[in-house]
Amino acid sequence: MIKHLPLFFCFFFILPVLYGQSSGAPLEELDNAVKGTALDIGNRLSAGPVQKIVIGQWLYRNGVPSFSLYWASQLTEELTNLPGRSFTLLPSDSPGADLVISGEIIEVAGIVRVYTRILRTGDRAIAAGLHSDFIRTENLIQMLSDGGSGISVSVPWDFYETDSWGNPLTVEIAAGEDGPLINRTIHSSGDRDYFLLLPDKDGVLRMETTGDMDTVMEFFDANANAEAILEEDDDGGANGNARIRYQVAAGGRYIAQVRGYSDETGVYGFRAFFTGQSSVFPDEYEGDDDFSSAKTITIGTSQQHNFHSNDDVDWVKFEVNQAGRYTIRARGINTARLDTFINLYDSNQDWIDEDDDGGESLDSRLAVNLPSGSYYLEVGCLDDELDEAAYTITVQTDGLD
């Protein structure tokens, strides 16, 4: 929320004016306050270069009542019509803004105080701050307590709004998972958060959300467009959180987009770091995510695959040329416990058999009599906190008929 902004100021100014609203003309007092705010903003910005501005929201008790909507709309009008203005005012959802004007509203000691702050989008520092005070009246409280004609929200805008594809938040990529966590909110069903990642080396990048919110993440090449998804995930992390791993290149530009699942709103954390692993994702068999894309394995040999999340599933197919008893194993590599499972199907996708913990240390081991024909294996992992893990799948002949 805005009240948690860092206390760094390029410059700071206030409007120490108390507006005593009469019960019959609350909008006149509001209009005068907004007009003064707009003039001060214009004077401050006139001394610098021409900048692009967007107007955000003014939160009151984590919501946006009609008072806030009126304040934002009136300020937009005053700034647009300001004579000789030295800035460009953009629609709220436009990319490329240099400054965001937003704020919050609080009540204290019979006074309603409206804080207005100008934030630099480049480094999120506060460029200026001011406030206006109003005597708490019945009309004013009604404007604060209604739902803003149905537009009220239960989750506040976070400090990094308004971000977009054209104005993403640049994220520091950590060397490990103990790196910094960025706290964000999805404040409405249409809210999307955008994170720009600029790796300085080749490696496996892991991006994930944390918290109790069910998130969905999409990963893009920032030099392409928002339609070219490189990877996406829903529940790859713990407790409904999203998690993506991707082999990135030094000097590349990537964007991770986060939203709530099924229009869910709430609070979450985001972080990105290199896993320290040597290009284990994607493995040479990656793309084997369904029945039709199963990779062929020869009986008597083994293949190494990698689980890149707990919901990653690999498909393998093999040919039985002579009826007999066969043993299929999925075993973790360099881990004491990797909880794998196996489902066996025939060529018509009819299920035959399964195994979960038939091997050692939660590995899977399935022994089954098979006639000649084509067979398919679905191999997955049941570890909720899985951090990318390698395993081998083998098919051996125990005895032929």
C-alpha cells in the first residue's frame, strides 16, 4: 500500500489548508482543493523536462469509494485543462508513463486527510507529496462509505501500480532462493502484474509466487509480443502458487505476468533466481507432456528425464515384440526421496495398471505381464515442494513366454 512507501523524496511539499465543508456544497470544497492540488503539481513539474503522467487511485480503507473516484476524475480534468502545462497526461492504462499520481485517504481527530503523491515509475521513488484536509461532515462520510457505484475493492493497489506490458517492474534476479521477495497485490479481476527480467548469464531461471493466493503465471520474450508465451503455470508451486523454470540467455529480456486464478484477488510475493543447476530444464525429451507426444524408449535401456515442477508429467512409449513379464521403474537421481508414480496404458489409451511406492525410497516399480503390442507410460511426481529433480525411467524384460 502507499503508506508503506520508502521515505525517499526528491522534493516534498504540502497544502496546510483546512476545508470546512458546508452541508449543502461539499463538491465546491472538493473542487477548490483539487484545483489547488493541480496548480501545485503543474508548478512543480514546469521546472523540469516534459514528462508523461497517469492518474491512479486514492485508497480509503483498502477500497475506492465515490470520493476517491471523484477526486481522481476531477484532478484529471484540472490537469488536462491547466494553461501552459509542461507535461503529457495519459489514460490510466497507458504504458510508458514517467510519473504516477495516486494517494490515500485517512480519518483522524474529526479530519479527513487526502494524501496525494507523485511517484517516479523508473525507480518507484516519491517525487513529491502533498495533502488536503477536510472537516468530517455527513455528506463527506457518505461519499467515503458508499461503494463507488459498485467499484469498491477489498484489496488495495500495491506500491508498484500502475505497471503494464509497456511499463513492467524490473526485478533483481538473485543468485539463490534466499533473494529478495517483492510483495504485490491483485486488486481486481482484470489486474495483471508485469515483471521484467534481464539475466546477465545463461542459466535456469526460476520464477515463483508465494502466499495463500492461487496465482497463474505466464512467461514471455519481452522482445516479441504478449501473444508469444514461452511457458505458463498454474499450480507448479506450493499451495496453489505458480512456479516456472526456464533456460534463459544472457542479455535476453523476459517478462513474467501474474494474475489471480479464476478472477481471484489477494496478496502474494514474487521472486526470481538462478537455480544453480546446469541447464537441466528443458531436458532432451521435454515436450513429452501428453499421450500423442510420448518419447520412445527401447526395452533394456534407460532414459533420464527432469521434473521441472510437481505437476510436470512425462510420457514414454515402448514396443513389446514378444509376450512376457516386464518391470518398469522410475527412480530419482541424486535425491534420497523422489515420490514418483507410473500409469500404464495400451495403444488405445486404456488404463492397464499403476504404481506409486513399489520401489525403494518412494520410487515407482511396476511388474506386469504384457502381450505383444504398443504401450504408454505416464510418469509424474507427488512431491508438493518439488525443486527441479532428475530421474531415470527403465523398462526391463523379466522373462519371455
